[in-house]
Amino acid sequence: MPLPTSKPVADSHDDGISPVEQPVKALRNRFFRVLAASTLVITMIYGLQRLSRSGLPNFFRPSCWKGIHGSAPLLPTHFTLPSGDKIPSVALGSWRSGPGEVGRAVQTALKAGYRHIDTAWAYKNEAEIGEALKASNIPRNEVWLTSKLWNTFHAPEDVEPALDESLARLGTDYLDLYLIHWPVAQNKDGTLNKELTENNYPTWQKLEELVAKGKIRNIGVSNFNIRRFEKLTSNSLKIQPAVNQVELNFWNPQPELVKWAKEKGILLEAYSPLGSQNRVKDSLDVPEVKEISQVLGITPAQVLISWQVQRGAVVLPKSVTPSRIVENLLITKIPDRLFNTLEAVATSHKPERSVDPSKKWGVDIFE
């Protein structure tokens, strides 16, 4: 058997390096490769941090990381009502969304992943929302729809016709949630109906009948304080109010109501979570809000929306701007220390309610 042929040894002068210098060169090359790799990793990390603080790809935001490696705590995407139905924790609010813009806002929201739309008979935009829902081709049972009974329809004989009008405008045969919009009953001419205002049990009984008919899945109230809520529930209700939609934001945090609702198992919904339309800029400029925004790499609006969900409320941010609609859906759990700081600051000043038509309607709504 022939002996194996030895490979020729490279000439020591082929690359101008002597055999003694070759190990030194190899070590130097290895050092530079490690240095280059480290620089690349650091650059990528810095880039991801910058992206997470921008309005660019939200994939890199902390709220999305759990889907990658499961370590980032997330806030609830839904809350469960007594009926067993799961209501999405962030909705597109449509109050003050004008004609010609609310439909586009709904389409943007649905494409972004929203599955909860909040409206009311009084907003005068149910028909446009209904058209946007139809155009989306999303199955009806995948979208949570909330509307509200206006003050002039509290008389029992007026409740179902008002609901039917909302259903027709929205293009659906049922609502996931129907709320008494205000604890104020008015006559057809807009004057105060004192009897139904102080005792809205007959109105509630009619809502219970409509649940039995299948036209409503869940019923609740809106703008009820603790006294008015307890007065309603002191009656022999067949169905307890599942939800109370109220103003909750930095300027009007209502800690007593939040605490009471948790103890009673009542889900709150927060409208105007960024403050009224005249206070949004002030809300986003609160120093503690901006600090948390910088620490978590999210926007001030996301801080305020996340804070309300973390308090246990469904949040209804309103916007017709596509980028803000997308931004408002992306919520992140705030670490306890920062959450407690924000809670303390928000509850340390005198509350400022942005919506109170008491004088206009001739009744102290929040007494």
C-alpha cells in the first residue's frame, strides 16, 4: 500500500510572515473579529432602543416583547363581565368625532386590531360607524359594539324604539353592551323628568326585557356616582349593571369610585382618558407622565391609557388621526413603583371634572 503523501508546507515567505510571527497574527485577527462583533451588537441594541421610543415599528415596544420571549408583563386585553362575555380593554371612542371622519377612524382602528367600538345615539355617528363596520368585512361576532340610551328615551315605552333606531343605524340586530347614558331623564321637550331621574328602575326593567329578547347582551350605566348606582341596585334587579362608564383621567381620577367599583365587582369604563379636548396637551406634559414615558420607551398617551387599564378599567381613547389610533392600542404594564407614583400625583390635586351638564339640565348629577 503506498504511503500517504504529505501536504506541502507553505513557504514561510509566502505572506511575508515568519513562522514565529504567525501565532501573533492569528491572535490579533481573532481580537479584531470579537471587537467588530461586539460593536455590531451594541449598535443593534442602541438602534432597537431608539426605535422603541419613536412612532415607528411597534414590534420593538416593551408591550410586544412577551410574544417573543415571554418575560415582559402585559396588561389584560379583555375583562370578563358577569355574563361571561369578554370585553376588550381598549376601545375606539367616538364622542366628538365629526361626520366624514369617524368612519375612516373606525376603519383604521379595525385594521390596527381594535375590536371594540364605543358610540351613542346622542353622538349622531352610528350610521357612519355602521357603514365602516360593514365595509370592514369583519364578522359581527368579532367586534364589540357599545351604544347608549339618551335622556329623552327613559320612559319605558320609548326605550325599545330608541334601541331599534341605534341597531338600524349600526346595521346589526344586537348590541354587546347598552348603557343608560346619564342618570337624568328628560321629557321630549328637554325639560327634566324628576320622577324618572330619581327612580330609573322602570327604565332598567325595560333594558332587562331587551336582554331577554336578545337585542342586548349586556347592560350598564354611564355617569352614575356611587349614590345613584346604589339607589338603582337597591331595587330587585334581574340583571345587575355590568359596567359604569365615567370620566377617568389624570385631572379627575376618582380614586374612591375606582376602589368601590373593585370591591363591588363593577367594571368601570374610562372616557376622556387623556383629559378633555382642552386638557390633552396638559395631560401629556405632566412631568411624572413624561418621566415614565422615557423610562418605558412609550409615549405619554400610552402611559395614561396603560395606567387606566392597570387600575382595572376599560379605556376609551378618542382619535381620528391614524397614527394616534394605532398608538393608543399599544399598552404596557407600568412597574409598581412608577404606577404608584403616578397614582399619588394624580390623586393629590383637587379633581377637575371636564363634563358636567348639571346646570344646563337643572339637576345636580354628581351630588
